[in-house]
Amino acid sequence: MGVLSGHRLGRRFGWLWAAYGTSALGTWLAFGAFPLIAIEVLDAGPAQVAALSSVGAAVGAAVAVPLGPWVEFRRKRPVLITMDLVRCVALLTIPAAYALGALTFLQLLLVAVVVAAADITFRAASGAYVKTLLPAEDLLVANARFESTAWTTTIVGPPLGGAAIGLLGPVATVVADSVSYLLSALGIRATGSNHEPPPGHREAARMKAGDLLDGWRYILADPVLRPLFFNTALFNGLVMAASPLLAVLMLGRFGFAPWQYGLAFAVPAIGGLLGSRLARPLVTRFGQHRVLVAAGALRAVWPVGLAFVGPGTGGLLLVMGVELGLVFCCGVFNPVSATYRLQRTATGRVARALSAWAVTAKASVALLTAAWGVLGGLLGPRMAIGLAGVLLLATPLLLPRRAAAPLSKPEPARSRA
């Protein structure tokens, strides 16, 4: 822990880190708020609730496709502030409509789309911004801090959000989430504007239709980024696809109380916090590529154990144990992987590459979640969860087989094959 906390990254990064922590806490405070509002306020059925997560994420990803190239040729700090404000305003329309008695399911779905598109754009711009803010040797420290903050907010956010909903009503956490984005925008603004290098040439900002695929072209042409890209998309998609089926088993067939279900996933988040703290010491001792491959392989071992969940205390402890191992490995893997990508990607391509990465992640989760919903109906939830776990065992084969050399020279902002 002392290794991370004792490494100074400067005032600007401090403001950015504080902004990230604030918005992450708001997100986890509002975890599950949209489905809850849809069910309790709008009497939505299962199909509508599923559409909020799957259709909203998929359409949001499609909307974000042209934003990656657009972000590449603009200063990233104003883009980050704009995306925070867009999310703030979009979310505020929900409590406003609720107060007026005018809230509809269509509005919830449109807000989900806007927030998903803004999330992807923010991630793409933030990766490029961090790369200009810090030297290459500090990127792992920064990503580990972001990761540890994410897991900390995962632990404290949902319980606080549940209490707020119980005391103040179903839209209380949506208000808190919107305010967190406003505070995040103010934090990013406090980083100052005189340190960011100018973007690419202005004429390059006029996009053509073929430019929309630049991020994917760049990733797929790189022998190191390509396997990591497919590994990440498949792993995240399969893990998330099994989550609704596990909820069906635990909350339905085995009769776990909602607080027990929440506890089963909140406690293992401590493993993610610990893993993110250990990422840099492990890389220092064993090397970046070795840690990436080891953590990436170990995280794939755990999910198959969820197919053996049963009722009672034993079943609850099994889920917590499996999730603890999974989350610990992810806590190590995620900051190392994020650093690996940034170091390997040319400066003039970061926003496009990260946007393509995030769009693919959203789309793969939506597609595989829908597919596993069908499989769950055909095979039963337990068999479908087990199938996802077996397929996950093959994902380490997609990890990079050799260490990546960081790009020593930034690529021009725009190049033609």
C-alpha cells in the first residue's frame, strides 16, 4: 500500500483522481437505480427491464462510434468536462420528470443511451489525457490508483445507495449520480488548461466515413494489442452474461434475500482493492508481461465454480469465495492491461483505439447477455453458467504471447496507409 500512496504524481493528477473517485462513487450509489425505477414507478415487465441494460448499452455504443475519431483531434480536457456535464443533465431529467409525474419508460431508455455513449467517449478521452499528463513510467501507478478507487466505491456505494433509496425514494441516487458528474467536471477543470499539447491538424478533424473504423484498424493491425483486445471483449462478455442467470438462481430458486445477494458481491470487492494495490509491486518484481499473462489466466479459472452454487450458507460462501478470487485477479490484471494498452498505442491514436475498445466491450456484453438469456431458457440457468465458465477457461489463449515494447516515438496524429 505504501508503494502506491508514497508515489507523487502531481497536483493535476490529484484533481483528476478526485474527479474520477467522485463520479465512480455516484455511479455505484445509483447501481440498479434504473431497473428499480422501471419496476416500482413504471410497472415495467422483465423484457423492458432487460432492454434498459442490453438495448441501452448497445445503442449507446453505436452512437459513440463516430465520437472516437472526433475526440482524437480535440483537446481532451474540454471533452471530459463536456461528457460529465452531458451525463449530469441527462440524469437530472429523470427526477425532474418524476416530480412532475411525467416520467416514461422511453425517457429512461433514452437517458440510458445518452449516458452509455458519454461513458464510452469519456473513457476514450481520459486515457489519452492521462497519457499526456504523466510520463510513461507513472502510468501503472495512475491506473492502479484508478482501479483501487473503483473497487473502494464498489464496496461502499451500493449499501449507501440502498439506504438512500429507502429513506428518500427511488430517484434519490439518480440525483446523487448527476451531482457527482458535476463535481467531476469541476475537478477536471481545476487541472488547468496550459499543459495539454495541441491536437492533430485542424483539417484532419473533418472526418470521412472510413475514419469511423480507424480505431479497430489500428488495434487489429497490432500483433500485441489484437489478442489482448479479443481476450478482454470475450472475458468481460462471458462474465457479465452469466450474472443475470446467477441472480435467477440465488434470488429465485434458492431464495436468498436481496441483502445476501448484495453481500455476496460487495465483500469480494475487497479482493479487487487488494489486487490493485499489489499490481505495481508485482510488475516491479516479475515484469509487466508476466504479470499480465498470469493474472489474465488465473482470473479465467474462477467463474466455472459458480455453476455449483446451492442454497443456504454453503452456497453463499461458495459465491463469495469464487468472486473473491475472480475479483482479486481482475484487480491485478486491469491496471496492468490499461497501462499495457497506453504504452503500446501511439499518442495520436489513443482516443480512437480506446473508443473502439470500449464500444466493442459494450456491444459484446449486450450480445452475449442476450444469447445467454436464451441459453438459460433452453438449458437452465446452472448449465448456462457452467458453459460460460468452461468457455472462459479458453480465454488465456488469446493473451499476448510476447512482451510489448512501448512505442518510443509518437505516431503522427493522422497517417494514411
